[in-house]
Amino acid sequence: MRGLVVSPQSFARQMAILRLLRFRGVSMRDLEPWLCGERDDRVVAITFDDGYLNNLQYALPVLVKNGFTATCYAVSSSFGTWNQWDAHKGVPRKALMDRSEFRQWIEAGMDVGAHTRNHRDLTLLDETSARDEIAGSKQELEAALGTSVRHFCYPYGHFNAAHRLMVEQAGFVSATTVQRGRARPGDNLFALPRVLVAQSTHSLHFMAKLTTSYEDRHR
């Protein structure tokens, strides 16, 4: 899973690059004026999937130092546990934030989004189960954390048109995918692409992903 992680040192360097390039790093919540077409200046949404404790330990201090915000997409039934959905792939166990740790994340100005109740592939579920995973995650997170949960992320990036509608009907404002590319005006808000930042992404590569059409070629 090295393609889905970066080291704390790389993350700190990447956030410094954002500032150098005069980008503002924001959560999905803070991105809403751009999503609605109300603003169009230089901004980058920063997202983390699953709710790992290391987001709090390593990413949060860097985000605060740079004056940035970010969204962490949480699996609502897995507070304080570990990434059980990766066990069959041989991925090492990593601790997930518990309720109090997510509250620390929120109190620091960060955002929490929903990543279903159990990190299940929606395309393998019947309609009732898929709705429960989507809407239930929003309800559980809001009840547990006392905050509004407005943004969603599809586990594994797997979804179809019916799931997009379910997300919208559940009251979410947006949903992100693993489709690569920079989001553009007119994109479907419930199928937003993201820029992949991996362990192998060096500084010049990172800058190219943000400032050129490099990442858009993968859309």
C-alpha cells in the first residue's frame, strides 16, 4: 500500500511547497465556496482516508503550523480499532482514532467526512445495505462527534450512479473518488477526482501534479 501513504517528513515538505506556490490548503468543508463556484482563487483540498491515528500525530501539527485545514474520512463503526478491511491483503495493522482523538482533530479546526460504516465495497452490496452504509455513517459520526458531517468518500473508490444518488439523498454536499485528476468547474460533486500523492512522489513531481496538466491526463 506504499502508493497510498507518505512519510511525515514528505508531508511537511509538501505542505511547505503549497505555501511556496501560494496555495491555501483547506478541508472539504472549507472548500465549499469553491465547489459552489463562489470563489476561484488558488486552493487545494487536503484529504485523508480511514481515520488513522497517525493523521493526528504527524499531519495535524504540520497543518496547524501552515494555517491549513483538512478532512479525514472516518469509518463510523471503527473508532479506536484498526484497519480490519486490509487484513486479507497482508497490510500491517494501523491504529484508528477513537472518539476523543477525533474530537481533538475537530477542535484544531479540522473536518471529518464519512467513509461508510464498515469500509465495505458498495458495489458488492444490495441497495438496502448500501444505503445503510452511506446514510448510517453520517448519522453515527454526527451523533458520536457532535459535528456536522457534510462530505463522503467511496471505499476503494468503487461506486455507480445509484450510489451517487444515495450519497446526495443522505444529505452530503460532495463525494470523492480515487479517480485521478484535478477537480474542475462543472464536475459532478458526487464523483470528484483527487490528485494522487504517493510515497514515491518527490517534490518536483508534487509541484507538477498541482500546477500542470500532469495529473489531468489520468482522468
